Amino acid sequence: MLELRDRCERCGQGLAPEAQALICVYECTFCVACAQAMSDVCPNCSGELVRRPRPAVVADRVG
């Protein structure tokens, strides 16, 4: 299962699960601004940074 990290690994900005973020194949996670500043290349593995999938909205369950 994909780990939705809650902080950008470069600047420390908080990232809500529904926020736009970019990840590499190892799930290194960056905010959009940092990913753009790094030309969409992960500084840890040199892999491509792509949009992180967002979780599906789960409707509130009524008892």
C-alpha cells in the first residue's frame, strides 16, 4: 500500500492526503514547488517525480 507522507522532504511543508504532491518510485514525497525546482527529479534516487495519487473520498457511514 502506498504510504501518503505528510511532509515535503525538501522544505518540510505539510501535505494533506488530498493535496497535490509528487513522488518517486520509492515514495520520496515533495510539494509541487520543490519538485519543479528540482526539475521533477528525485534527489535521493535520481528517479522521475510523478503526481501522487489521491485517496478516494469515502462517504460517511450512517449506523
